[in-house]
Amino acid sequence: MQSELSEKLRQSAAKSTLNGLMIWLGEPGLAAAGQRAGLMALIDQHAAAVRDALGDPSDGLSAVSLAGYAAGVRDALIEAEWRLPAVADQDWSRPEWPTVRLLAICSVARSHGYV
């Protein structure tokens, strides 16, 4: 019973993390990608790398592993003192690598129904 509750809490926390990322960056970025084939291609390439990094088992990625990956990327960017430009100021025709990687995480989360 406790392990079942613990797993539900982990799933809930993971989905909350992914939803926050989606609201913050994913929605505007993926909307921009829908109008820019080059950006969508970059996101697709990064999404494949994310799936490869997480092993993408045949039954799909878990929300927990994807949220953990997102947190790891975020933590590395904080450590590197990288700052995401305000979404309104983003140049979607020339996004930086971290922006594309975070958008890829959002894309994978959406495709798996986590956001």
C-alpha cells in the first residue's frame, strides 16, 4: 500500500515538473516550431537523443525518468550560469542548444501524454 502511494506521488511530482516546463517554454516553443520546419527538425533530433539517453523501453518512457532528465538539464544549465532569454525575446530561427533540448523534453512529454 505504501509503495503504491509512493509511486503515485512520484508520478504526480514528475508530471507537475513536466507541466511547469511545458507552460514556461514548451507551449510557445512548440507553437513556433509548428511554423518553422527547421526548428521542428532540431527538436525531433534532440527528442531522439533524449529517448536514447533514457533507454526508451518498448512500453515507453516514464514521467519520472523524463522529469529527472529535465531536472538534470536544468541543474547543469544553472551550474553553467546559462540564462534562457525571455520567451517573448526568443529568436526561434536561431535557438540555442539548451532551448532546443528543453523543447525536445516537452515534445517527448507531450507525445507520451504526460502534459
